[in-house]
Amino acid sequence: MTDPVICPNCNHGTTVEIGLNIGDHRVSLRSCSVCEARWWKADGDQVEVADVLSMASAIRR
Ligand SMILES: [Zn+2]
């Protein structure tokens, strides 16, 4: 269950979180419905999309 969170980027939209597992990592993508800002988190820490992609490519080998 995820609660809607007001977007810190535009202070207007609400953000929704989509969770997924990449290997042993719990990754979530939070995105704003208004300004389309996006944040990635992995294991509770904010990460860049490049980090997520490298995790994903690491487990496909
Ligand atoms: Zn926003």
C-alpha cells in the first residue's frame, strides 16, 4: 500500500510509487502525475536511473 505524496518538484501533483524487484534489490519508481518528475529508489536510498539500469543489466548476464 502506498500513500499519495505531494510532488516536491511542482508542489501540485501527487506522486505514485511503483515497486519492482531487480535481483535482490527492491527498487521503486515514484512519478508525478502533473510535472512527470521521476525518482528512483533502491533498497530505500535514492538513486539515479543509471544505477537502476546497471543493476538490471547485471542480473541479465
Ligand atoms: Zn510534480
